[in-house]
Amino acid sequence: MSINAVVLNCSLKSSEEGSNTQALLDEVIQIFNKNDVHTEIFRLADYDIHFGISEDMGEGDEWPSIFQKIKEADILLIGTPLWLGEKSSIASLAIERLYGGSSLTNEKGQGIYYNKVGGVVVTGNEDGAKTACRSILYAMSHIGFTVPPNVETYWVGDAGPGPSYIEAEGYKNEFTQKNATMMAYNLIHFARLLKENPIPAEGNVMDS
């Protein structure tokens, strides 16, 4: 069974710089690769994504091409760093743009994100990981994504300035790695489950 995943890296850094968020995302993607999940990664800072609540904000907006990949995917994984204890501004922008497309429907008339699963990865130096996870996962559930159990993983260092995930060798953190593994397998399992047994249209068709 073919499963496709889209990963949105919401780092404030472009792909010309290293990304602690990408390093943790890669732990999940490695498991995707081992289980024949085709994955496409978008570093959103590389794109001109316009502000707005729409799937297409017109000339120059590069979100529509990314959105098309999301519509075709079975898994959406959002990764964000923490700034001031919150998800990044780019993560907020991505969620607003996802929300802008939530009135679209699939071939059954359900919300466009039905039968897709979502998860989140967070990195940072201070507290705020669970707040960011809660915010992103609620938003995904609200617009129609299925949120399986244990589909968040995070790594945070000590409070205040200090080494981030890569420098601090966060890949050695047992808790973070355990959760990355659970996330990957639960996302794959539920994506396959929903592909074989999609949510019935009865009771949740948008115009009913």
C-alpha cells in the first residue's frame, strides 16, 4: 500500500542553514523510509507564502504548490522550533493557510483533510514544547485531520541560552527517541487504516 507523507519544517532558518528541527524530524523520516513511506520535505522559510485565510492568495504566493502536495498526502508532519515558549511564526502561518483550505471537500463531500493523519515535532532551548504540540494538534484535529495517540515528540534544553538539539546530541535522549518512534509507527498505522477503511461520509458531509 502506497503511503505519502508531507513534512513542513517551520524553522525560521532557510535551507542554507542547519536546522535543529530538521534533525529531529529526520529521526521520524528514517522510520518512514524503512516502512516504504514516500516523504516530501518543505522548508517553508524557502518559500514566499503570503498571509491570509485561503488556499491561494494570488500572484506570487507559493503556498498552492505545497498545498497540492498536502491534499495528495496521507500524513502531514509539522515541525517547529520554540521562540518565547511558542511555536514559530511560520508554523502559525502554515496553520492559518491550512485552515484557509478547510472548506474544500473530498470526492465524498467531506472536509478535504478527512482520512489524513497529523503529527508534530518541536525543538527548543526552553519550556513550551507541550503548549506548541497542543496548539498544533488541536488545530489539525479541528480542521479534519485524524490525530492518533502519541504523535508528538519534542526536545528542549535547559532554560536560557544554551546548546540546541544537534549540539546537545539530543538524538541520545531516550524519551525523545522513544516518542519519535511511537509517532512514526502510529502515523503509519493509522494512515494505512484510514486508507483501507476511510471515515464514512454519513453524518459528516459538509453540506448535510
